[in-house]
Amino acid sequence: MAKTAKAAPSGNTGSGEQNLAFQAEVAKLLDIVVHSLYSNREIFLRELISNASDSCDKLRYTALTDGKLLEDGGGAFEIHIVADKDAKTLTISDNGVGMNHDELIANLGTIAKSGTAEFIKGLSGDKAKDVSQIGQFGVGFYSSFMVADKVDVFSRKAGETHGWMWSSDGRGTFSVSPQDDVARGARIVLHLKDDAVEFAESHRLKQIVRTYSDHIALPVILDPGPDALKKKAKDGEDKKGGEDKDETPQPETLNSASALWMRPKTEITADQYKEFYHHVGHAFDEPWHTLHYRAEGAVEFTALLFVPSQKPFDLFHPERKGHVKLYVNRVFISDQLEGLMPRYLRFVRGVVDSADLPLNVSRELLQDNPTLRKIQSGIVKRLLKDLKERAEKVDDYKTFWDSFGPVFKEGLYEDYERREELLELTRASSTNGDGLISLKDYAGRMKEGQDAIYYITGDNIAALKASPQIEGFVAKGVEVLLLTDPIDEFWVTSVGAYDKKPFRNVAEAGADLSGIKGGAEEPKDDTAGPAAEAAVKDLIEKLKTTLGEAVADVRTSARLTSSPVCLVADSGGMSLHLARMLKQHGEGAGLNTKKVLEINPKHDLVKRLMTASGDAFDDSAHLLLDQARIVEGEAVPDPAAFARRLSSVMAKGLG
């Protein structure tokens, strides 16, 4: 296994060559990329051009506050392509911000983005299955190795004097060495494989750039390669003595070099939108939704935004960074602004361009800029409007909700101003079928006498549907929302109610279903009457004594129909599922949430327990408690005692 490359101290100017190993995750990613990621290999050029464009955008912004960075020449920002068919090389260069020694190692030799390493570890090892997963990540620079058996990167960072060369054959190691006479920016030289020489053909390069990168706002220029110059020289020899006409091959700009988001929608095709999404989102899936509009009025801006169809790899990263780029008059400012897009919409990709922000505004000032807040308000309002329209098509909206519902619901907890709109767009599974329902659907199906919206939280739908805690509700025909996302524990308690109907957790003690009409006619209650009630009361006292501090209380239950017992949280206390989540994440140290044991006095096992005594009663009481724990998804605290008691009870039963 390759070791993680360790970068030298910042500003390294050593004269020797360093040979380093790719980080283990990069090596795994490269293997999948090179051997099985894409049948259409031409996308490597799109990725390299996108990276070059980003590099120029970053320098253009940085130079707004440090003009000296542009003093080392380079002219207007451009991306150049040169092909040499004879040498089997393809060169892509830019005059952007460039990279120094440490950045070459960090960006090209390791996976520096937090969360990506964990993502790569989650790959199955089945290359065919991993293709779609890596497609969500975006292979970027590494796609070069689909067509090249060696890649050299010459780079000098703006403002620095030393240049560097990064080189690798993509087989596990790379080298970094000092290099003289390197222009600012990056020059990537691909040594093409024998079966990839087509990518040194000028007509092929023109077709790829016009297909995938026409939207790039910088000119992508195809410079005459050595083969074109040789042909010119040969033609010149053949025409000696003829008319002297200058036919020297000229550089050719291959793309329209205009910001796509500033073009009229009528001039943009669906394929152009898709390719721009691939560029700005560093993604490979199809956009699920495209929003392109211009806002006019007190604050003017243009937005071109995309909702992906697949989850981005960093969707649940703790930093919850957004991925919408801010431009001011087509000048890139930042893609890390918290104020541009709410965190619960961090899956949205795209650009926002406004002329109402000053070009020289700092990123720090932008975080609390009133104009930016107005822009955010306008964007979110329009996006929620579009989502409402898409939600009318149930199957279509399910695609969105399955991918982004867990993140979208964070807004219910965080965005009080838009809470009502978000509630209307919220969907959930329930005990009423396998599909997703809206809260409006639920409210419209509430039973006579039902005054609350009932829900239960847990790890998965199947376990919740089998939970004894919902038995009485199902028997009554009362619908229960099945909530399985961690955020569900927080938003329902924060929101409190929908349409003046409170949310109520069925896993809390004190559920009273007597006022709700519906369900099958209940069988005659043979636990009623003074004698039966006294027996149940005695049983409860004996269970409390026997179980001691293992439970907070023992009570009879109206929710149980086929199970003998269940565990619930005390009224107003922390839910059992939340307590379990906190412990799993190491945040429940010292947390000892006591549960209430509810018993079903109509169950045969509980009836027989009323007549038991001695060790038989003690063993049965603890076994019932452990049974309730297991059903709840908890481990029994004393497995050895559980096994001993189970063996004893079984032996007596078989005897």
C-alpha cells in the first residue's frame, strides 16, 4: 500500500528531485479511473480545461487586492492547447495562479479535501459498481491517465520565482523537482498512449472543445503544432518560385469565450447547460433541475443554478460548504461564501453574477453584506418555487427527495423565516403504504378524534414498521410517519406543529388512543374489573422491585396489541433513538437515559407472569426487558446473564 506523501516545508526551493508515493486513496482512484471509469475518454480534456479556467479565475480575483501578482507578464488570461502528433504529446497550458512545490504534492499527490478519503474507503472494490460512485466525486486531473502513460506538470505560482516539475506514470509514484524558465500558471504535457494518438489530431481537439467547453469564459486557443509547421515548411519548398503568399498556420480560438450565464436562454441548448453543469459542478451526472434567470429591481443579478441528480460525495461533510460561485461583472470572487446559499441547499451547483457588488469587496465583508443577503433571498425564493412545481410530479420529486431530503430538512431546523414553505416541500414515509407523503396528505387523512401528527424515529423503515411501539396506532388505522434521518430528531421538536397540529412521538410514554375512532372492533377486555386490575397492579409493583434502576417506571400500555412489552422514553424526555445516536457518535458519555417499560396485560405471556414467583419470575422479568431492548436495537447489558436466564426458562418449558 502506498504511503501518504509528506510535503516539504512551504516555499521549498531545494535543487534535488523528490520521489514520492501517491496517497493510498489516490492510488485506488487512479486504478479505477484508468481501467474502467469511462468508455468515452475524451472527457479528460474537458476536465483539464475546467481546471485551467478555475486557476485563471482564482488569480484574477486575488490580483484585485494584490496587483503585483500580474507583474510577471502572462498577458490576458488564456488557455492554450498544442498537439504534437509525431511526439505523441498533448499540452494544455494556462497563465493562472499556478502551484508551488507544496501545492503540487497536496493537489496532485494526495486527496486533500476532507471527507474524500472516507468516500474512497467506501468504494466496493467492484470497478463496475464504483464507476457511478466516482462519477459523483469528479476525477479531474486524474482523468489524464486514461489517455496518457506519463504526465508532466510544469508550474510556477504567481508571485513566486521558482518553478517546479511534477511527473508520474500513474502507477503509484510521482516526482517533484525544481525547474528553470517556467511561466506563471501551469503547463500539462500528456504523453499519449498508442491507442490515444487521435487526441493529437487538431480536428478531434476542435470537436471536443466545442462539444464540452464552449461555455468557458476564457478563450481556449489551439496553437499550431510542430506537424502543422512542418507541413507549412514542406508546402513552402514545393511552391518555390511561385506566388509568395503567407500561409503560416495561425492560432485558432475554439470556443465562444463568453460567460454562458450571461447569454439569453433562447440561445442555449440543453447540451450546453449540461456541459456547463459538468464544468461548474465538477460532476458527471445529469442535472435534475436547471434554473437560469435574471433578477431586476432593487438588486440585479443573474443566476444559473443546478440541482444534481446524484448525491455529491461531500454532501454530509461537517463543514457543509456551498458550491455556488459568485461573480461580479463576470469576475470570479469566491465559491466559499456562506451568505450566498443556505447550508441546507449546499447541494446546489452553479454561478451567481451581480453588478451591484463592488469588485474589490473582500470575502470577509461579503459574509455579512446586506446586498448579498438580498441576492440569497431572491435565489432561495425562486428555487423553492421551482421545487414546488416539480413536487407535483410525485415520482420525479422522489428522485430529488431520496438524494437531498436529509439535507433539505436541515432548513426546517435552521431557517425559521422559510419554515412554512419548507414544510410544504417536506416528504416522509409512513405506515400507510410504501410511497412518500406530504404533511398536507397526512393532515387530510387524520382520523376522527386524532389531534396530533404521530411519528417514530429510527435507523431504517423496516425496523420501524415492525416496532411494537406502533402496534396500537396501526390497529386503530392511525397513520404514523416513519423518520429515519438523524436530522429528524431535531426538526420535529423545533417545528413543534404543522397546520396547528402538534407532532407527537409514539415512542414516548403516555400515548392515549382512546379518543380516536376507527380500526377493528376491540375484543372483550378480560383484564377489566377489580380483581384483574389488582393483579395487574401487583405485577407492576413486582416488576419495579425486580428490575430496580434498570427502568424508570413500569406501566400498562394502550399501544401494544401483539407484543408483550416495549420500551419508551418518559414523557418530555430524550427519545431512545436520539440517545442511541449520541452514544454511537461518542457524544453520550455519561448519558444514562432510563426507559419506561410498558406491558401488555392482555398478552398471554404477561398473564402467566402474574402467577409466577421466585427465580422463574425474576428470570422472566429480566428476559422481557432484554427482549424489549433487542427490539429497540440496543445490546443487552449482560449477555452472559441473558444466556443463562434464557437457557433456564427453555429447560423448564421443555420439561
